[in-house]
Amino acid sequence: MVDLQGQYLRIKQEIDQAIQQVLNDADFIQGKAVQEFEDALSHYIGCKAISCANGTDALQLAMMALEFQPGDEVIVPVHTYVATAEVIALLRLTPVFVDVEPDVFTIDVTKIEERLSKKTVAIVPVHLYGQCAEMNPILELAKKYNLYVIEDAAQSLGADYFLSPGKAVKAGTMGVIGTTSFFPSKNLGAYGDGGAVFTNNAELADKIRMMANHGQKKKYYHDVIGCNSRLDTLQAAILTVKLRYLNEYASKRKAVADFYDKNLCDVSGIVTPARTTYSSHVFHQYTIQSEKRDQLKEYLQSKGVPSMIYYPVPLHLQKAYQDASFPLGTFPASERLSATVLSLPIHTEMDEEQLSYICDSIRSL
């Protein structure tokens, strides 16, 4: 699904030099490369970026910093990776599920208001597969009901959202806090785990930074309850190099998506992913829909073509989150997607021969 080795070889000299510098300095925890990366990322996205150990921790730090209390309710889409709801549950908050739009896969904003209650404290839109959720109405709802917005931008780093004509902002920078992941397969991927939290609020930024480092601003002086969630210096050095190529990587992924669109748009039984007018798409995944998804996946495997199902079970049907008040049929769009979505290979190293083979294989079924 991704060719991390091929990507590495293209920038091998820069990566190796960055790693060697960290080894020479032997500053493996909170080394100078961490601050350099945070500064570069902050400049790229247009707000303060605080690094942490992974994308799940980023969500946890966001909710800890906002001081949500046990029993508070947080709105999340039901078609997403479990980490979004997992953090809510771990903090003894209540995840409140909302269905998604079947063509763009992000939270259905028309269904959010009916799920609000007096206990609701936040909305967590997930910018799934590389495209932003429709943020303007979400921000309006948040303002109307005095709610926080925490963006899960783990799959959309670099995507632009068009707040108004001529005004584009980066995914993760519109809510009070945004989060992202640097898992190796992400568009900006480390060679291990990593994550970041974004905010335009200087006070929150300082608080999150302390929380990620045991609640201390000064060593051995702990101002708040925190955790151990630091980005390794080695990973920061690698990410600083790769950040320089992020826009180029996005262009290459878009070219792959354009090829798929052109060559699969007329294939019977295949629905190619929709693109919105309010967001650019950085294509962390290229996700089609097919009523014969399982048959197609098996056939592609027989042809040597990898594919992945993101996600085969919606959150409300996962054993850990099952509730008798949300039986099968409660969230029809997400349930249908769980049975029809299939993500095709999309990465920076794909060539036209590979793409033609994949498309020809799909067309031949």
C-alpha cells in the first residue's frame, strides 16, 4: 500500500545526514531537532505545533488540556479509526456517535445538532482519507452551543479548507485544537511513532507542552498532571527533512488519484471517491466503493495487488463500544460503507505501469 523504502532512497542523503547529526550530538530526548521540527511545522500550518509521541496521545492531550470531566459527551463520527473514540472512553468521557456522508466519508453535519445534549462539550470532526470535513457549519454549531472543536487531522495534514472565497487554512488549524499523527504510512510519516497538537491559543500551547512532559515546564517542578508523550529527537530530525517534501508528496498522490479517477470512473459497480468544493484532498487513501467489495479484494490479491478495508466495523458495532440503544441499522451510511469501501494503493513512488496494471485488473473482473 505504501513504498517507504523507495521514498527513503530518494532522500537518503538528507535523511542519513539528519540521523547522523542526532547520533553525533547524542541528544535523543528533547534534542534541538525537536524544536527545529516544531518551528518548521508551525510555519507550514500557520499556528503553534507541539510534538508528542503519537496521534492518539495528541487527542488525549487535547482533551486533558480542555479539562473535560467524566461523563461529558463528545461528538465523533462513527466511521473512523477507533483511536478517536478510544481516547474519549479512556478519559471517562462519553463518545456520542454521528453518521457520515456516504460520498465523502466525513461526519454528516446535518445530523450533529440532534445528538447534542446538556452534557456535550466538544465536536471532533475527523478529516478522513485526506479531505476535510465541512467545517463552517461545525464551527457555527460550536459557537451557538458554546462547544469546543477538536480536529482529528491524522489523515489530512497539508489539506486546505476554504473558509470563504480566497481564504484557505490548513486542516487542523480551525478548531480550538487540532491533532495529527506521523505514523509511517501517513502523508508525513516518521520512521516510528509520532504526533502533534496544533493550537492558536498560546496559553493552551504552553499547557499542552507541559502535559506532554510530565506536567513540568521546569525539570522536577510539576505544575499540572501530565503524561510522558515526547517525540524522539531522531524522529523529529527525519520529519524535518520529509516536511520539505510534503507538498510534493501531496501532488504525487493527487496525480495517482487523478489516474484512478480517469480509468475507473466508467467501471460498472465501482464508485470513485467524491471531492468536495470546500476542501482540497491530499489522498492519504484512495477509497472506492463496491457492492462486490470482498470479491474484488480477493481477486486483486490473486493478481498481486494489495488493498485495505478502512474500516470493516463501524464504532457502534465494535464490541468495546456496543450499546443496546445503537443496534444494527442506527447509522446506515457508516454501516453500508463498512461493507463496501476498499482502499487502493496510493503513494509517492507509484508509476504509470503499476497504476495501469491495477486499473486493468479491476476492469477485468
